Amino acid sequence: MLAAVASLSVLGASLGLGLGIAARRFHVEADAVVAELEAMMPGSQCGQCGFPGCAGAAQALADGKAPVTVCPPGGKTLAQALADKLGISADLSGMGEVVPMVAGVREEICIGCTKCFKACPTDAIHGAVKQIHGVLKEACTGCAKCVDVCPTEALSLSPVPLTLQSWAWHRPQPATLNA
Amino acid sequence: MSTLPSSAAHAPHAHSGTTVSRVMGTVMLALLPATLYGFYLYGWPSIWLWLITVGACLIMEVACLRLTGRGGPATLWDGSALLAGWLLAMTLPPWAPWWIGVIGAFATIVVAKHAYGGLGQNPFNPAMVGRVALLISFPLPLTTWVRPVPLFAAGSPGPAEGLHITLFGSGVPDALTSATLLGHVKTEATRGMDVPHALAELLGSAPYGFGWHSGSMGETATLLILAGGLFLLAKRLITWHIPVAVLAGCAIPAAIAHALQPEAYLSAGHHLAAGALMQGAFFIATDMVTSPASTSGRLIFGFGVGLLTWVIRSFAGFPEGLAFAVLLMNACVPLIDRFTRPRIYGHGKPAGAR
Amino acid sequence: MAKPVIAALPPWLQRTLIRWGVHPDDRKRPVADLPVERMPLPPLLFLPLQQHVGAPARPVVQIGDRVAKGQLVAEASANISAPVHASTSGVIQDITTYPAPHPSGLEQPVIVLAPDGEDRWLNTSPPADPFALEPAAIAKIVAEAGVVGLGGATFPSAVKFALGLRVKVTTLIVNGGECEPYLSCDDRLMRDHADEVIDGIRIVMHAIGARQAKVGIENNKPEAIAAMQAAAAPYPAVEVIPVPAHYPMGSDKQLIQVLTGKEVPFDGRAADVGVLVHNVGTCRAVQQAVRKGHPLVERLVTVSGGAVPAPRNLLVPIGAPVQALFDHCGGFVSPPARVVMGGPMMGNPLATCASPVIKGTSGVLALTPAEVGDSGVNACIRCASCVAACPMNLMPLEMAAHIRVDDLDGAFQLGLNDCIGCGCCSYVCPSSVPLSHYFSYAKGALSNNERATLKSESIKKLTTARTERLEREAQEKAEAAARRKAEREAAKAKAAAAAAQASKPATEEVSS
């Protein structure tokens, strides 16, 4: 009895020690990971994550201080990719409800001040001084920086409209499957 | 411009009508002749044991469904628990005591099925898990076989007496015990008797294969089991691949070994007719959940089951090896499935393409 | 070793060799035996600008314009696109959006046409002999007539013709399979207009440079086979071949396999194995366009299903609301469980019966709950019925298992993109697992992911470009500032030097 307890304890302790040493020994330097993570991010430095730009978010991710769902413009796809990269499993079920947004200009109140397109990190807003601005939907990440700077509140975010091209079948209800 | 209720329903908007309960029901129908013949052969104790085993399986299924919150009454009546209990009962010694059936049901339903996530999730054949658990835990009751005492024949216990045997059974009376063919040959071999003499001692000159000998219900009526299996084939519930591969996997090495050393090895015919091979080939190995999905995978799986059965029967300590063989091959199914995926249309080197 | 051409073998061997597919109850009769009726013009026609694969058409009419039947109302807007024509004579009432015949019920741009009841054709001058024309000229006529694949794929036919000429196509496969249950519009077409269909087939052969044509017709349509064989008798290059009635025989890939023994490579097209597939309806539409100058403005539609009291094949103007078809067939005897556009195996459920009939509409079905056979979903029991049924040799159960745990890439590895969406797997599944639905969901999610990735890549490019631009601007600004400073300093220095120099000669200059 005692022998069994002792041998198992020794076995456990030595394995634990081995794992500990391995973790130290084969520790991956964070910088490489951070660089790779940053390369995966949209790079628009929009700041929606609350970190100082994409590099900040990548650093936080590598430190485990931010969830993989940190980047709203990246959406579910990026979250999954980040989870794969970091080797963690992430619950993305709540992510689906984060609707991608796109900015729009209410032309009747736009005064053509050009503040928004100076703020836009992706040059998605076109126009010129004293001209009504427009938003290139393809380039807009929905970061809301333009909304913040617009003096007349002519800019607002709205969900990306569903079209026949972007419509897709919903996921079959898992509730109906009893496994 | 009313919105139709159906807009979220994906095609196809038709169904073949095949359901899980219909599949299970057909399999039970195919088992029925052999079961009834078994009841006739071994009398009331076998009927009581069957009822207890199946009943225990159903009760445990209900309990598990309640506990796990999976499915409702419809899931109970899909027949999978009933069928698993039925198959288990078919492999037990017909006069085994009641607790054998209950413990077997526990291993079958709770351990082998629901612990893995319920219907469709279990990697191992539940009935075979039940049988192996019993065989290893209680070798004596599991190897005490009764000689056929047909219903209504002299010496056959009535319903009350039969129930008494099953509930309070102090084992089979010595006068009625008898070894199975495989068990007898194995025992005699350890005493140094060769196969032909052992066979002659057990059977005399009587033919083998029509069930008039000791064994479980599923192994005695070989021809009725075969008929049930052919019925399943005709109903297209199973394909020919697994049964044929199982039978071939056992018969081919048996025939070769018998030809080389008839005194040491049973003939292919005896292997096919004795033991649980026929039931295993048509009803156990073909279990959909625990067998491969592709046709080539099924051939490999079946041949493995047959071959391992022959190996265990011929060289191992146990007289019968089908249950072990099935479980061992069950463990290989994910691997087999992985390496036997069919060639997708238009992939690889399609014949006829430029 | 070449695979056997299954269609050339005796029927019993055909049954043994075709290892895929299912045998749904075909429910084609008695509708298939009833004569076609022309549907009266509804009060309004809704002509979607997008009825085809490719870019939507661009309107060329104004509200209030009076148009004749067959007059162009929207032109093709890209290489892969198709024009839209007025389905009858009348007045353009509106150019707006309207619910698409699509499960989402989302609106799409349409031209609304109010018929004037005259049904007056536009005067055209068809060519005297199409066989004297260059193939490209035929393709032009067909493109301008707005002909698209009428089997349901709605790919612009003329684009396919051009492909046939580019790649050497030897055989035209004509799809008269019509393997979907209920549908009999192609059957009716072949029975009633066999001569025109055969004529159309010969025109298409000429247009794509094919030497022979093989018309595959399921053997549950003996009348159509007889009519087509009689019509094709004078033309040895056109062969009418009965094929086993076996779903999904009408799928291009399966029909090619059965008729020629060839498999379309997964990363290629039918043309890569020297064949091109056109539907019988498409061939007739080509014939009408070339011989009569009639663009594609009407088509045969099967109206059927248990909820329809008087099911029928109707000749319907494109753009007629689906409700009008049902109304003409007596409404609903009971509330339908599902209204489907297309067949029951692959058709799309409709969100609303207001949606219009489009060029690819082969049928509209109002199905009762009993026909749909909706039973609860159970756990997969790995019976592998779906594996046996899959005409593409996929393992639907494994693909679905991956999708269920959100491993879409895993499903993709197993061949998700090879799935043709025929629905055989769902049809046979004893647990009623919505396999086809899983695959549609996964395909949609994957393509949305791909779009998202593309977008984020392009955004990244934009951001880098912006950063570079800002840096450049900053640099330019700095340089400009430096330059200005240098200039200023230079000027100052010059001025100083000038001043210094001036102090001496200035007097002279001043004095001079």
C-alpha cells in the first residue's frame, strides 16, 4: 500500500518536474508570436479593441490578456484563426451575433468638412472639401472613427445590409439533434 | 403577400420514410425466428431470462435518457435499447440467473452506450461489451450451458418452475449440463485429446448445425439466424460485405489449418456452424453504429472480425472469440474509415478522362 | 481502362452498375399526361433584372414606356450576364424592388410590366438558314434573346457556346432526364414539340461545333422517348438514349457519366472531357430565338403538389407571380406545408407566393405535410445509407459531423465543394438528419469567410497604402518645409551677400 502511494507520488512528481522544465526550456519567445498575430490582424489600427492599435492587441493576445474575439472588424473568421494560432479552443457561438457594421453618410446634413476622411484608417471615405462625402462599402471596417469626428452627425453606422448574394442558409438548429 | 411558414426549410422536401425505429424493428423481425426456436429449445428459463434482460435494458435506457436529458419518449421507442438487450440475451446461457441479465444490461446500456453519449456515439458494440463484461466477471455462470430441453417435453420446467430457476437458480442441474462444441473441444484439447476424438465424444455421429445442442439461443439455430440475415440483406438494411467477410475471414484460415493438421484444428464447417459466428456475422458485426461506412472498409472490418475469431478460438484460452474480435475491430473502425474513403467523383485518376 | 458506358448496357446491368442515387416516388402522372394550358395574363408581371448566373441586367426602358412582347427591357451588363425582355406587350409601370423567388424572400430589382392584353410580338427578321451562319453569329442571337440554362442552373447559354468553341467539344449532351419528382414540363415539351427540340439541338451542335448529340431521357417517359426518337430519325448525329429513371440522373455530372463513361474532373468543366450539356428546354429556347426571333419570354412550368386541386403544366409568361399560377390551378385544397420552386429534392422553398416565375423556374409545388414527411431529427446511427446514396461518392455523415462541431475546414477536406446538393443523403437518412442543409450552410459560411478574408486583405492593403501616403506626405511636407527654409536662407544669404556687395558698388550704381 505504502509502496504504491510512494511510487505514484514519485512518478507524478518527476513527470511534473519534467513538464515544468520542458515549459521553461522550449518557451517560445513572445515577440515572434506577437509579430505573427499582428500580421493576421486587419491592420487598420482602428482601436475598436481598446488597445493601442493592432500591435497592442496582438501583444495583449500573446500575453493572454485579451480574448481571441478582441477584434470586431476581424469577426468570427479572425477569431477562429487566432484561436488556431494560439492553440486554444474558443467559444465563438456568441460571435455570430456581432453584426458587421458599415458607415453611411446622410447627405442632407454633410457639410463637406473632410474631417471624416482624414480620420478614416482605410481611406474608405471619398469626397473633397465642400463636397458631399460617400463611403466605399468594400473598404469600410465599421470602426466608427468617422462617426466620432463628424461635426454634424451626418455619419452613422448601420448593419451591413443582407443581399441575395450575401444571404446564406442558417445553421441547422442543433437543439433538434439530441446528441 | 403573406409569408409562408416554410421558408426556412431546406430541400429535400421529401423523405424516403425510413426511420430509425423502422430499421430496428426490421432487425428484430429478422431475429424473431431464431429467438422463438431458442425459447422452444431451452424452455421457460430462457424466456424469463430474455424478458428480464430486455426489461432491464429498457428501464436503464429510460433512466439514462432522464439523467442526461437526451431525447424524449420517441428516443426510447426507437427500439435501439430493445434491440441491444435482445442481442445480449441471445448470447447468454439460456438458464443463467436473473442478475446476469441485469448486470449485462447495465454494461450494455449504461457503460457501452450512454457513457459514450447515447445512440450513434458509442464506438463499441453495446451487446458485445455486455457479454464480455459478464464473461470476464462471472466466468462460471457464463460457461454453464444447458442441454436442449424443449418446451412441453418431459423434464422441461413450466412457467413457475422456470421463473424459480431464473430467480433463485442454484445453477443448472448436473444431469442437464453440457458443454458447447467449441468449449468441449477446447477443454479436451487441454487434456491432450485431439479434435476428431473430442468431436466424436460430444456428437457421436449426429450432424451439427440445426440447433439441437447446447449453447446460447443465438448460436444454436444457425440456419434460422442465417435466414434472418438473408432477410436483412433482401430488405437492404445491411449489405453483403460484412457478413461475407466475417464468414470468409474465419472459414478460410480454418480450412487451411484443418487441411494441414486435421487433428489439431476444427474444420471450416464446424467453425461456421458452431458458436456465435453466424449471429455475429449478420447481426453483431453489421451494427451500423460500430462498423465502417465505406464498402471497402466493411470488407476489411468483417475479415478482421472473422480472422480474430478463428485465432481466439484456435489458440487462446477462451473457446469462443467472436465478442472479443468484434470489440477489437470496433476499436479500429475510425482508422479503417479514415483510410478507406471512397474516391470522390472527378477526383484522382478518373477513368476515361483525358 | 475506360469505364463502361452504362447507357449502352442492358437495363438489368444498368441497375446493378449505378451504385448511387435514390428512387423517390416520381408522382409525375397524371399531370404529365394532361395537355399544356396557356395561363391567362396576370394583371402585373415582375421581371427581375437577375434571373441568371452573372451580373444583373441594366434597365433600358423608362417608366411609362410602351413595349411590345419580346422587346428588350434590360440589357446584359457584363460578359456573363443576360438581357431581359418584355413577356407581353404593355406599359412599364415601375422599376423597383420586389420579393425574389428565394428562401430569404429578400427583395431584388425588378421591372414591373402592366400587360395591355394584346400580347403583340415585336417584329423581327430571323435568319433564313441558321446553318449558313457562323457559330459566333448564332451565339450572338442566343445571347441577345436572353436564353439561359432552363434546367435550373440559369447559366447564360451563349457563354457556354463560346466555351464549346474554345475548347474542342465533340459531343453535345442534351439533358432530358427530368429526374425530380412531380416535374413534367420537359416531358411535355418533348412530347408536344419534339421537332422543334431536335431542330434546336442541331442548331446548338452547329453553334458549339459538336459532331454528335446524345439526348438522355429517363425511361419513365416512354412517350417523350418515342416522340424524340421519331423526330431525330432523319438525323443520325442525334441519338436519343433512354437512361434508367434514377435520381439524380438529370444532374449534368451523372448524366455525362452514364452516357459517355467519363467523369468531369473536380477542378474542371464538362468541356474538359469534350462534352457540353444543355437542357431540352434550353435547346427549344435556342430554336425559337434563331428560327422565329423570339427571345425567352415564356416557359412551361409544372404546377403540382398535394395541396393543388387541379395540377397542370402551364405555359407561363416570365414574371408572373407564383400565386397566379396556383390560382389558375384552383388555389389550395389545404394550406400547404411548403411552397417550393423547382422539384422537391433540390427546389428552394419560397418565402412568399408573390415572387415571380423566372427563366429557371421548372415547377412550383404546394406540398402537404404528408408529402414533405417531416419527422423529428434523431442522432446519426452511422447506417451509411447516405454514403451509398451519394452520387459523388462523398461521406455525408462524416462531413456533417465535422460541420456540427463547426469544423468547416474539415468538411471541406472531405469534399464539401464536390457536393452537388442533390439531397439524396437527407432523403434516405433514417434519422432525418438535415444533411443537405448542413452542406448548404457550410458552403455559404465558407464563401462568406472567404469574402471576409478578401475584404480584410484589401483593407490591409488600403491601410498600408494610407500609411505610406501619410508618411510620404509628411516627408514631402518636411522636405517642402526644409526647401522653403533653405530657400529662405538662401534668399537671406543672397540678400545679405547682395547687401554686402551692394554697399560698395551700390553707390556707383546709384550714382550712375
